[in-house]
Amino acid sequence: MELKVGYKNTELGIIPDEWDEVQLKDYIKINSGESPSRFLFIDKGVPYFKVEQLNNSSKFQINTPYYISYNKSVNKGSIIFPKRGAAILLNKIRILNQNSFMDTNLMTLTVYNPSLFNEYLFYYLTYKGLSHVADTTSVPQINNKHINPFKIPLPPLPEQTAIATVLSDTDSLIQALEKKIAKKQLIKKGAMQKLLTLKEGWENSLLEDVCDRIGVGLATSVTKYYRNSGTPIIRNLNIKDGYFDGTKMLFLDKDFANANMSKAAKANDVLTVHTGSNIGLTCVLPEEFNNCQTFTTLITTPKKSVLTPYYLSLHMSSSKGKIEIDRLQVGGGKGNLNTGDLKNYNIAFPKSIEEQNHITNILSDMDSEIKVLEKKLAKYKELKQGLMQNLLTGKIRLLSGVKRRLV
């Protein structure tokens, strides 16, 4: 590939002529943490972080329940991340929002060279990923020997700042959407609690008394019957919390599927994950997947004149439903919910189908609002990935507000 004017080949790939290729050792100071056993935790003081606290933030590390005295700290603005274990693969990189300290599983990089902007380094490490820095041959780990020789492209400082500003603005948009989604989910949760609570004149029944069928799909391994086309087979990953995801379908041999038609799920059946970490996730099967086979999935058919499938699915997805699932799965072994268990699921519902539909419509409208925001959030995250790839490699330049593109 012929180089575009203004670009050069380096170990890091093609970068602009004005950019340097540098090793981190000339720009940062490395700090490793110390064991919690060496400190007396107090109510106020220097924030002390463990890996678990990195889950509570996205860019700037703020919250922690642990504080130590002021005799030891790492400077505000330092970049903090896990230095060993599987947490490295989760790419939890943060910036300290105040002078802080940390335990032995965390490392910080403090930028001391004024020609490197700490937020530019944060975004570059986030883009490349900690796994690109770490030794992952056995237990993932990051030591000084991995950090010091690690090379990064270094634009002029004004361009670093411009890049970090664009990415930071995008982060702000993402975080605002995430907060809006969380608020609407909280409102929906409160609405579900109120709308699905037993009221005067309602029925309170065991599920077996209001259903025509509570069964399980194909229970034995069916991998040898997988085909490139045929009868769709529904697996646990197709069942989300309240909706069906048909984007990742596998197919069964049609003859095998037809021979087991008594196990098939019908349109508007309620499907429930009955084993594993997602136990209890429930959805209604759409019309277009009528007569599909399912693998180790509970299938429930409510009596049409008594209970709507959408009301049942909402109830099982609610906090009340999750309490019932937790109660029932203990009898069949933790992490496993059998048909016999599900028959004893206790459900409160209006006698009127119209009232059930009214409740599900209210909650469905809330779901629709949330899904619109979630799609928008996914687009923003995709946009950020594209910006990182282009800006942090110099494919798109930010110079005096004018973009230049490498094509």
C-alpha cells in the first residue's frame, strides 16, 4: 500500500509524520498497591480502591467505602487498572478523580512528562485493551516489564487534547443516555410492583391451575441434528428478560424436529430458562416461530380464557416473579427449575382479560421507550469505537478544527 503524503510506517502501523512513536517508560511513573491488611480503614481520608470498586464507574474513579490516613497516596489524574487475573480481560481502566491509593491487585500510571496528556493515554489504553499490554500466557498479569517498553503513538500536545475532548464529549452523551435508561427502568420497576400486586377481586392461583401445558422442550443433546437450515431451535440465549431475541438462531434437521413435534413450542407460549445463571428469564414466543423446537427450555401455555401469555411473562420478569423463581428452584436444586417446580409458581392476576391487557400495554409502552433509548445508546457506543479507531491512529486528524483523513 502506497503511503499517503504526510504519513509514515512505524512498528505501530501507519501514523502521521508529526506523531512520534514512544515508550511509556519515558513519560509515566508506575505505582503498585499494598495489601489492605497494612492499613486501618477510617471514615474519611485518602480513598482506597479494590478491583471491585472499578465496577462502579466508567471513566473517573470516585466511589469507595474504604479510606486510609494521608501518609500514602497516588496523584489525582493517574490511570488505575487491574494488574492480575481475569479482571484484566474486562479492560477496567479508570482515572483517579482525587489523590488515592489501592490494593495489590491494582496498578497506577502517573504521567510526569508534560508532553503526554493523561486523558489521551487513558483513551489509547482503553482502545488497545489491557490484554494487549498484559502477559496472558497463563494467569493474566501486568508488571513493570510490560508497561515500560509499551509503545504508543504520540501526537503533538494540542492534538492529544483535541482527541481526548472529542472522545470525552462522546462519553458524556453515552453516560447521559445510560442515566436516562436507568431512570426509566427504575420507573418501570416501580410501575410493575404497583400494577402486579394482588388487589381485591383478583385471582391468586398456582400456575398449574391456569395453564393447559407446563412442560420442557428437547432435553437430550441435539447437536448432531444441527443443520444450516431447517426447523429453528430455541436456546437459552434467545430468551431475554421479557422479550424474544431471534437474531442468533440455529436449525435442526426437519425430520428429527417433526418426529418430536409433541415437544415443540407454539406461538404465544411462554418460554422460561430453567437452568444456569439466567434461570427464570422469560419471554413470549412470536408468531413467526410457531412449532419451533427448544432445548432444555420450560414451555408454558396459559388457558386463553383465564390468563394472557404477556401478563404471565411480565409477572415472571417482575421482582415478585423473581422471588417466586428463587423460592421454587431451591426445591429442585439451586440453579435448576423443573416443570414440577414451575407448577407451584404463585401468580396474582385480574379476572378480566381486558384488565390484564391494560396492564401489559402500559408496561409494554414503557419497554418501547427504553428499547428506543437502548438502540440510541448502542449507536453512540458504536460511534465512539469508530472515533477511537480513527482518531487514535491518525486516520482522522484534528488540527485547528479541520479534519484530515487517511484514505
